[in-house]
Amino acid sequence: MTDSNTPTPAQEEALLRRIWAWRIPLAIAGFIGAVVSAAATFLIEPEFQSSVVLFALPQQSIGAQFYEAEKREDILAYGETEDAERLLQILNSDRVRRRIIEKYDLWSHYDIAQGEAGAKAAMAKVYSSKVDAALTRYGSIRIDVFDKAPTMARDIANDIANLTDSVANQLRNDRAMEAFRYAKQSLEQHQRGIERMENRLAELRREGVYDYPVQIEGLNEQYATALAEGQPSRAANILGKMEKLAPFATEFNQLTTKLEDAFEQEAVLKKRFDLNKLDAESQIPAAFVVDRAAVADKKARPVRWLITVMGAISVALGALVFLLFRDAVR
């Protein structure tokens, strides 16, 4: 069972016969379309294209590479697809767009009045038609810039590639700076606690408590010796010293135990502080540029032959539709 909308072989043959019968007017229409399209291409201002090809690099913690014993990832490795997609978001971000627009005064270059209503939307539309960044099938990113001035197309393309590092580092450093502030605050607070405990130990030393376990062990031996030698006055003197140290025993032992743990924790916090400080201050590349943009020596658009051919085909098809419609009306 055939679809009623599907043309039969007889209908197809009839259509071909009509097209053949109208070959001369269709050829004339196509010729007129080609001439008009070719003439229109000379009214379009030619533009030159410059391109940059780059690979995204993984945004790893540089501090971890220096301070961690085990390296989880290779800092020299190329980025994965996710890294390229994140970098592409930066390339197409408003931060990069605003910097390029301001640096090259694209408002004047594209003849857009900045103060008028809808100026930002107009600039975004023109910018997106002149600048394109997209992933390639090889996992790299290609930045294409079109402009009537070949040197400006080259400079904009290279500057966009350069801005990826500064913007990516700024975003990464902003995140690392927050972690660095917390690490610094924790380290300073912990060090103040250590300082308080050391000050208290200094006070205990002024009271004569230098190392309670060692002191009390030595006094016990001396006390036992004095009793064995029958020296009660000496034994009483030694006993008085032990009784003087006794009230500080618990506090001294607690302080020394806490200080040992505190010094171990300080080492961890200091390492975390150094790691985050390095991440907050370091500037590492976000992309590896494979091909820098160069000045184009020939225009990239408009492609006159393609516009001419498409214009001829469009007008010829339009003429065919008109002739079919005319016959249908008749």
C-alpha cells in the first residue's frame, strides 16, 4: 500500500518534462540570481581570519606538587575534555569579552554607540559573529577571529589566548585565597595557644619546676639514700622539696602532653598554610598554545563563489515554484 502523498513515477516524469520545458526561463532566472548575488558580494566588506589553536592544561594544586609526598596527578599532562570545556567557558565568558572590547575600543571599531539603548545586546551580537571559540575533534580549542583589519584579527586572537591564563589564574587564586585565609587564621590561633602554654611553663620554671618527672625521680632517689644513711634532716629537706613540687605535677604533665600534640598539629597547619599560600600566589598556565595567530594574506569572507552559486540556485528554485504554482492555479 503506497502513501497518497508519495508521487508516482508518472507524476515524477511529468514534473521532469515541465522542468525541461521551462529550462530556458529557469536558466535565465538562475543567471539573474547569480549576477545579483555576485554584485551583492562586492557590497559586503571583506574580512580576514586569524586563528589560534590551544590545548587546555589541568588546573591542579601547585602547592600539592611541592608539599605532598605522593603526587596524584602529573603536572605536565595535557588536560582532558572536561578541562577543555571549562577553559572554553572562560574563553566565551563576559570577563574576556569585556577586556577585549575595552582594549581595542570595539565600540568605535564596530561603529556602535555605547550610550544608546540596546547597545550591549548589539555589541554582543556583533562580537559573537566576529569571534568564535569551539572544541575541535582532537580535543583542542580553536579560536577564530574575523575582522576587516588583518592585524587586528591577529592581535585579538592572540590576546584572547593570553587572557585565558590571567582569567583562569585569577579565578583559581581567588578560590585558593579563601582557603589561605582560613589556613592562616587556624595557624595563628594555634600558635597563640602554644605561646600561652609555653608562657605558663616558663612561670613554672621560675617556681623551680623544670622537668617534673625527672626532678621527682631524682629527689626520690636522694630521699631514699638519705634515709638509708641515717640523715633525717637531709631527708626532711628533700621531702620538703618534693612537697613543694607536688602541686604543679598535674599541670606540668598536662602542659607537656598538650604541647607535644600541639607541635605535631602545628606542623600539619604550617604545611597546609604553605600549600595554600603557594596556590594563592602562583601563576601557572591554563593552556598550551599550539599555533599562534598570524596576519592573514587573503580575505576569508565573503566567499563570493559560494554566495553566487547559492543565489543562482535560490532564484532558479523560486522561479520553478512560481511556474508550478501558476500552472496549478490555471
